[in-house]
Amino acid sequence: MAFLSSSSPSIPSAPLRQSKIPNPSLSRLFWHLKLPNPKSQKRRSVKASLEWQEYEDAVREKDLARALRFLKSAESLPVEPSFTSSSPSFSPVSTSGRDLEVLDACLNADDMKLVGRAYAFLKERGFLENFGKCRNIVLEGTRDVTPTVLKASTGLEASKLSPKKWGTSGTSRAALVAFLGGVSFLVSQGIDIRPNLATILALSLMDSIFLGGSCLAQIFCFWPPYRRRVLVHEAGHLLTAYLMGCPIRGVILDPIVAVQMGIQGQAGTQFWDEKLANELAGGRLSGAAFDRYCMVLFSGIAAEALVYGEAEGGENDENLFRSICVLLQPPLSIAEMSNQARWSVLQSYNLLKWHKNAHRAAVKALEGGHSLSTVIRRIEEAMPSSTEPRAMSSVI
């Protein structure tokens, strides 16, 4: 760039000349500020978009290996500078949402170790700040949790913290009363419903024996109070597993889909504990791994009790608990199993109580039909920044 020289008023005017000495400040400005070539910038943006399209296709197709491979190959995600007319400014695009989308591909993954690697990768990148933060934390106090201790800690009777048989309490009791009322009304109108009633009872029995009650559960999913309770229950599993560092494969809220994926008769949250799996494969099971697994198992019951004052669901959770107890050597006695169940419920109840905002956020996200990655993001946003209560200490 050139500038004009001035002429002296006492000397006749002379033709203006261009100086060969550049303005130093302008020289330094253009040395440091190299405006990008618009065509080159556009090509890079198109290339980046195509690469991310490949990633999004892998997530949509539930191809976890391909999606995770893409994220690992992208050491530094493409960020292009944007310039205003007045001054250069850089506005990097946040890619945390895209990275978390890899969790949506976990549902169809057969290799749970691959699911674990996805969570470990996101944890290393700082996207899952609270994943596993309570892995080595349990409540201080005695391990002997009697019904009296449980009531003193939660304000609830032990019976309120155990699954109920269908038709004995809460929403299931209301449904049973409505059904019997409908039958009585039809009979009073002179309508013979015995053939239909026999068919209904036979189908219900077959559903209970072969499908674990999934057809009945599918019908009740259309009833808002029942569905809401299911969401509260599963959000309890999800949040506890997340805080305990157990990778979550997915949350299945449709009973029929749950049966297709091997979760008989109920909705379910699939999680994985690598330490537990390795120890079971080696023929041993430490107390720490067993405690962590039990806390996640009973967290659905604890969530219902925390929100509604009592639990209705969780029968399948208790069955899984008993199946693990059978593998222990020596196996637990009935009294020891009951005590372990009460201890686990108490641990989960307090953990969810201390993180009730995160639990509410998870329930709301599930209720909105959001994907796993969105649910996890909502949990992270709702987590407190302060440390855990003093009543908790590293025990396991």
C-alpha cells in the first residue's frame, strides 16, 4: 500500500510521487492478519460437512464401531474462523453435542466392551464430567440395615420399599378396581361376558408365563400415570448407573421391544459393569463390585419410593438380585439377602435424593422421547457443581 507526500507551501508545486517506504503499522497488520481464501474456506467446510455426515450416518444406523472410529480419527475437530466487516473474530462451533451422539449407537452394540470404550473416550475428552464420580462412594454407617434403621433413614416402612404384586396397590389397584367395575356393569346390563372373560384370562395367563406380562404392560403404557411411574423407575436406574461409572447401553421403554432385546416382560435399562463381568468370568466376586451392582439394581425401587412414597415395580430387579446371590460362594442366606437388599435400597435412595435435580431432568428427557445422548446431556447440565455431602465417604 502507498501513501501521498505533501508539498511545501514555499516551493512551486511538483508532481506527486509515490513513496517506496510502507507504513510500518500497516505492514505489521497485514503480516499478522492473513485473510482466508473464500474458495479454500468453502472447500474445507464442505469436506468437514461430508466427514460429519459419515459420522451421523453411522449413528443413525447404530454402527457404534464406525462412529467411535470416526471420533478417534478426528483428533482436532474442524473449526473455521468467521470474519466480520470491522474486525476478525473467531467463533468455534461447539461439537460436544455431536460427540455425545455416539451414545445413541450403543443400543444395538453386541460388544459391551465397545460400549465401555465409548464412555471412556467421551470421559477423557471431558464430555462426561460426572460419569463414575460416585463409583467409590457409599453411605457411612452400619451394614446391618434393619427395617427400623431403614425407616429412620428414609421415613418409610420397609414394605414401601419393596415391589408390589399387581393389583395390590397404587395404579395397579386402581386399574383392577376399574376392570372389576366394568365387568359388574356389563353383568348388571344382562350381557353375558363369560366366554370373553375366559378368553381374556387365558390370554393373560399365557402372557404372564411366556412373555412375562409384556402384553399387559404394553396396554398400560398408554395410561399416563403408569407410564410416568415407569419413567421415574428407569431414570433411577440410569442416573445411578451413570454416577457409579457403569456404561449404559440404552433405555427401553416399550415392553414389546424389551422382550425382543431379552428384557422379559418389562421396560428396562441395560448397563454394564466391566469389573463385575471380569470377576464373574474368573469365578470370584468382590464385595465392591457386588455392592455397586446391587445399588444400580435397586435404584429403580428407590426412585419410585423417593417420588411417590412407595415402590410398585422392581420384581424383575429382585429376581436378578437373587440370581447373582446364587453365584456367591458361600451363597447368602435369606436373612443376608434381605439385609443386602435393604442396604442397597438405602444407598440408592440417598444417592438419588442428593441428585434429585438430575433425576428430574432424566425423567423429563425420557418423557419427551429424547435419545440417550440427550438424556445424558440433561443430567450433566443438572448436576451440582459442589462436592458430595459429608455423609458420604470412600468405603469401597
